[in-house]
Amino acid sequence: MAPSPAAAADLLASRLPVTVITGFLGSGKTTLLSRLLRDPGMNRAAVIINEFGEVGIDHELVEASSEQMTLLSNGCLCCTVRTDLQETLRELFVKRRAGEVIDFDRVFLETSGLADPAPVLHSLASDGLLGAQYRLNGVVTLVDAVNGMGSLDIMPEAAKQAAVADRLVITKTDIADAAAVETLEARLHAMNPYALISRAVDGVLDPDSLREITPASMRAMTQDPNRWLMSAGTAGAGAPGEGGSYLGQRIPRTTGTHDAAIHSFCLWFDAPFTWDALTASLQVLTALRGTDLLRVKGIINVEGEAGPVVIHGVQHIFHPPLKLERWHDADRRSRIVFIVRNIPRASIEALFGAVGMLSRA
Amino acid sequence: MAATLPGSGSRPEQTLALNMRLLAHHELQGFGGIGEGMGMQITRDRRRVLWLAHESAPKNFTGVDVTDPRAPRVVVQTELPHAKVRSNSLDIVGDTMIVAYQTKEVGMKPAGFDVFDIGKPETPRLVSHFDASGPHSRGVHAVWFVDGEFVHMAGGAADFTPTHPGDDQFYRIIDVRKPSRPVEAGRWWYPGTRAGDSAPPPQRMEPKFDTGFRAHNTNVFPQRPDRAYIGYIDGGAVILDIADKAHPKPVSLWRYSPPFNGFCHTVLPLFDRGLLIVSDECVRDDGLDWPKLVRVVDARVETNLVPIATFPQAPYAAFAHRGGRSGAHNLHENLPVPSSWKSDQIIIGTFFNQGVRAYDISNPYQPQEVAYFVPGAPKMSPAGAVQLNDVYVDDRRIVYTVDRFIGGLYVLEMTI
């Protein structure tokens, strides 16, 4: 007897999406979150923040409150990190099952301004209990138009936060000089051309724009998974003849790297990978240069798989690869976006060459 | 986050949901107490009618048109002849429906099953009755009918005297190839449970957990027509060789209670994976028989069944005292009929006040809970909390689940 359609669990849709909101000190995370909390569409969101004091919650919005948790009248749940984040996420899920908190359908997680976001992303990938219940939706990094340039200059964490982002939001554009905003945007684009950059004034950002940053289902693809890999402006970059890097053809790269240490590129592969070749390359890469792989995201054509395989790693930790059911369009090439620190593109190309992908490309 | 919000904590009136969405709720015209008989007919004019056997009198069964799952509509609701009989169980093949009858006391009638022609769902037509009444019989508790030829059931018989009155229902195979004249094809009972057996009666559970050595679900699938998979209540999981229906032979008797608290309900084989999913039934209120579990059993060697995992349980603190029963009961059984969803990766079951829950068993050693829906307490619920009794998943992946007392039918969509 053949199993019914959709007889297996959808490993994406069955997990609660976690959106990490990070940003430099004073970049407006607090304002953004307090706006988000008031949005009627957020009535089933859980927001994890560092301290209540930081987010000014109107008293009339508060329905019930305890030391670590506040329930707002629109249903949104707000809680603070107690000891560590993993524990907080675990407890939240346990309380959800027991009906002690609302049955939240997504989590927004604010990291502290000074924090390196990598450990947060690691904990979602490497903690089995958390991984079974949550998935990373994406990283949203706020950069303020007034002080962002300075932070990028002097703080390595700031640069890293920008480098790992899926979405970059420039805040305080209303009080910054227009030319400065342009310069900042160009600099961010150069560091991380694969993130969608938007501007928020006074914390106003459409919560919908934070939905489905990464594919939310293995089956019903509601949007092009390429959008996760690269923003609209760079979607074509890297394709042959368009000035990007194309493995095997050595087309000169056009994405400049003002921040010399951090740079990014997309590699394309015509021939499908074997599982062996894919795992071997990623293992070698993480073993040799894990620390400097700030973010690796890829959509891979693997021999024998009906749909693309999505890979996603931060430094030395990769999430388990996810098999999507089918391709979104006719383009079957594999593509991997690398955002790295101090690794020449040529070394990574050489690595893929060594496992046989280059010659087959 | 040790502290909870004031007034939080699990409340029976609260609806809890993960990856399941309510499409519709139907109170079944005020008679929303449904047993463990659910089946879907696809009519000749392509309507979908969900047939439900009631938990207790006065109603017998109800047919609900669920062609549009968002707008279920009762097409027929029938009466039982008296208050001391219940139907509880039914199954459907094509336009033929088998409905079980179990009486409150031995020696009463009707005790057996009816065969109905439901070609016109609005007016079910009685074709025949199979009598299983007797001086020691309460009739039939559960039927399995998926091939249009044989009814496999848990029932008593006029000629069967149990060694203990609680062991009155055993495994019977009834040939209904002539629907107007059902005849017995074979039977098997747990050794020592019939007066005159050479085997001694089995060691009973301690009185507070003694629910008898009786058959409950008696499942036979086309992949293995020579095997019956039986939940034999306090006898545990039983696999029988029924290649010769007249002489079923035990292949495996796996008794796990004690140390557990008895009542093996369903043995669901997943043939391609060499697994059995074995569910208990919780039968006591207020957590008195906690834990009632669903087990994953390695059945690659069917004579050596090895349990390898249990489904993760809902939290005791939140549910044990929420009202009524709290723990495992029916599973969606991958019925080999066109209207049934079939999966050996996701298992869906009802857990009384813990609602309906779905588990991903792709890794059989680590089942994960991936979805649940716990309706708030139905209006006027005698248990004070929902008591989801049975579940059926159709080939569109729509989940139907029913309350044991009053809540009626809940139609859900899985979003995983």
C-alpha cells in the first residue's frame, strides 16, 4: 500500500520559527520590538528580550505579569532571558505544551547589542531538544544611520552582526544625513550583498517583512528560496556573464570589499553534487576554516534527490541539511553563498575542485 | 522562568494547539458523545460521509457529510432499541457498514453486529444481524472490517463460558461474504480464559488495574492477510497466524503489564518498517492509571517483540487532574480503504483530556511530538475537560476527532 501524500512530517513547518534580532548598541532594537509587540498581527508571538526595562511597554497593554514574563492584551508574550537562552527557549516550549503560556506560533529573540550572534545560531543547530521544536527563520540586524559607521569601524562584533544577517535594517534614517545613509548602505551592501537592506523610521517595520525569511515548508514553497540566499538586487549576481563569480569560469568579482577582512561571494555549480562530495567539502571547510565562515547558505542539487537540499552553517556548525520536495524553478544549479573573514575565494574554490566538483562544473 | 503568570497554568476551558487548526466543530444535534467507531464512506455521487458510532444510548450512529470539511452537516442520526446497549464501533467498506452492539449486562440483546447498506446515506437499510449474545456474553465491543469479506471483532458468544466474567470478549472472525447471512469462520481466545481450557487462567492484574483478558482492536491488513494484530487488554499485544481462519495460532504474546497498568488497546503494524505501534487505553479518571502510553516496538522478528521507545507524554502536572481520563487511547489505523490517510512516519492518536496528538516517528527510537489540538472543555462536559476518544484521518489529510461525552466532532487541519 503506497503511503498517502504528505505522509511524513514537514521538518520546517512543524517547527516554530525563531527570528533573531540583533544590532549595535543604540541601533533601535528596543524601539523596533516595542512597535512589533503592539502590532495586532503579533498576537501569537513570543518575544524574548534581555530586560523588561529596555522595552517600554505601555501599562495599559499589560494583561498579566510576573518577574520574567508579561502577557500583553493583544495576546503577545514577552519574556526575559533568565540564565541562558537555551534554557529559556526550552522552558517556553514546555510551558506552551502545558498551557501555561499562550500557544505562540513564532519567537522573536533580541540579542544584546554587544553580543556575537553566532552562539545563538549554534544553539538552535546543535541542541537536539531545541532543534526538534524550533527552527531559525533568520537574522535581522539593525544598524543605525547615525552611529553605524563608527561601530563598524571599531567593533568587530558589529561587523559580524552585519555579516551574518539575512535582513539589514537601517534605522534612524530620519535624523541622519542623507548622504551618510547612502554611504552606510553601500558599505553594508559591500560586506553582505546577500542580505536584503531596508530602512526603518521610528521603529516602523512591517512585521510581515520578517515572516518567512527562510523557507517555511518543505512542500508548499510560498516563495522563491533564492530570496533567502540573496536579496533581489544581487539575485542575478554571480550568474555567468553578469559579473559575479562563476566557478570554473573565473569571472572577475564585482562586489567590492571595503571592509577588507569580511567579504562574500556566491559559488555556482552546474553538475549535481553527490552526498559524499557535499559532506566531504563542508567537513573539510569547517575543519580548516570554521571560525572564519561567518555564514554559509546554499541550495544544492544532490544526485538522487527530487528537490533541492538546503544547507546552512554558521562558523563550524551546520544545521542538518533539509530536503525540499521540489525545485522552485527550472534552474537546477547549486549555489552557495559564503560570507567569510580572511578567506580568499580562491581557497574555497580550490577545495571544491579537490573533491571533484570543479572539474565537473 | 520558574515563575508562572498569575492565573496561568493549564485550564480545562483553554484550547491548546500546535500545528493543528480547527476547521469546524459540530455538536451532532446535542448528542455529541461518540465511541471509537469512525469510518468514511465515499458515496457514488462523490460525497464524503463520516460515520460515527455513539458512546452510549440513546443514539446508535450518526452520518455526517464532510465533503466540505469546513461545513459538516448531519445527514442521518439513528436510535438504539434500549438504553442498556451501545454501538461504540463501526467500519465501512464501499456501501456496507458493520455496527457493533454491546450490552451493559450479559444475556441481553441485541448483542452482536448489524450489517447495513448505506448506499443511500440518508436511509441506512438493515441487511442482517449477527447474534453474539449468550448467558456470559455482552456482545461485541469492536469491529474491524476493511476487505468487504470478513469481520474481525472482539466479542462474546453463546457457547463461550469464560473462566473469569471479565474475560468474556475474545477474537472472532465472521464471514460476511453473504451479507444477509454472516457465519463464524474462526476464533481464538487467550489460553486459560475459557472454562475447560487445559491452560491455567492467566495471572490477573491487581484489582485496581484489572480490566480483563479480552480482545479489543483486532486488525488485519492486506499486506499480511495471514496475520491478526490484536490488543488483548491485560494480555498485552498478540500476533496470530490466521492463514487458516478456522484455526488461528499464536505467533507472539507480548505482555508488558505488570509492571505497567494494563489495557493494551491497539496494535498497529507498519509493515515496511518492521515496527508495531502499540497503544494503551486510559480507563481511570484523575490520573489514577497514569502512565498510559503509546509504544514503538521493533517487530522485525515477530516472535521476539522488543519495545524501543514510548511517545513523549504530555506533562502530568498540566493534564492528570484536568478532568476525566488522561492518557493514550485510539490511533488512526492506516485503514486499507481509499478514504483513509496512510503514513508510517506520522502517528496520530487521541489521549482523552490531552486531546489529539501527532508524533513523528521517522526516527523510531526518538518519537517527537509534532502537533496537537486540545479543545477547551465542551459545554456541559461531565468530565470538566475534553475527552477525545477516537480519530480518523482522511486521504485529504483532514483530521476528525470526537469527544467521548458531549463535545461531538472536531474537524482539524494539520499544518506540518
